Amino acid sequence: MENDPQSRVMIPSGIPGLDEMIGGGFIKDSVFVLIGETGTGRTMFSLQFLHEGLLQGEKVMYISLFNPVEQLTASFLSIYPDMSDRINKDLYIIQLPPEIFLTFSSRHGNNVAVMIKELGISRVVVNPFSVLEETLVTSTGFRSTDLNLVYLSLRSTGATTILHVNSGQTNVFSSKYGFSEVFADGVACMFREFPDNDHMRPYRMPFVLLKSRGRITKTAKLIKYDESGLFTLHSPVK
């Protein structure tokens, strides 16, 4: 699909300033990874992505591998109170243990993938996907083949998916295990940048696009929030 321009179906991200970075929007049924640490805005990014789907008349799903459904529902409605009647009709927020989420893998069955297809979901967010990655660490190494099967199954649903992955301890441009960015169609990282490494001074938060449409790239914008608290991207002032 990535190599056939005629087959590309673009969907708007809902993030001001992002679509122009990624060629007009996300490609339908692609998997996009957000690398970052807590507090960099990944949750807001993903809620706006799902909200855009609702505005487009789509059905969307937030799969939590940690936080309770009630907390996430309250967060979403605090931003979009007019969407309360869409909960459990067009917006599904569910919580699954990471080991159950592994049923995405064709090796374990495709129960969750089947659910997404049967509900007609077109946008999916999985947070925190890193919790699932932790379950793939064994005494002999990382089960990267199983992780790849999860990605393949995500694409098979026909939904466009965003995964939240934690950054490595020493490299903000890489995930902890380094495999998600290999298997994903698109990758971006979000991090705090302190002037001269002085943590007492105000910081800025870059959004760096590392991979788009399966190709390595490196373009960046700054993360800002508008008057209503929504996530936006702006080109740095030179």
C-alpha cells in the first residue's frame, strides 16, 4: 500500500501543523508510533486524533493497557463535553491486560483484531504500548518476531493506529528496545529540551518526525498549546 500512490487513502490527523509534515495526513490502516516520556503530550495528541475521527463520522477506540476506563473517559469529556452521547456508540474506551492484548498476534489468535473489525473501528490508540513490550522480554532476549506479528495484525484491521512507546534512557530518539520504530509505518518523538542542560530554566518541547510512510526522515516542529489547551505544532522561529 505504501508504494502504490493510487491505493493511498489519507485521513486528517486532527493535530494542527501535523498533516503538512506527513504529506497530507495519516495513511489509512498504517501504524504510527509516538516515542516519549510521561508529560510530553502524547495523550492529548491521541485524544485529538480520536476526536477528529468522531468529527468525520467514524468509530474510534482507545485501548488502555494500564489506566482505568473511568479516568480516560473523564479526561476525554473534560476536553470534549459535547461528545458524551458518543461514548460506547462511536467512541469505545476499553482496558486490557497486556497479555490479553497479545491476542493481536496471529500466533495467539486475533480476538481483539476481530473486535475492531466487527465494530467498524477506523482509528485506534494503544497506550502505553511499552507495557506490552515489557512482556516480550525473556531471559534469552526480546521476542521481536511476536512484536512484528502484533504490528501486522494491527494493519489487518483496516484501522489507523497510534501506539505510545517509552523512549530509551539515554536516547530520546529511540524507543527502549528499538524494535517499534522498525516495524511502524511512521515514528515521531516528543521530549523536553532544556537550554544548556539547565533544568532550572524554561524548556521547550520539540516534535521530531523520524519516519513517515515507511521512509526515514527528520523534520521538527515545536509543541505548543492553544488557548483551549489543545495540542498544536509550530515551526521554530529562526
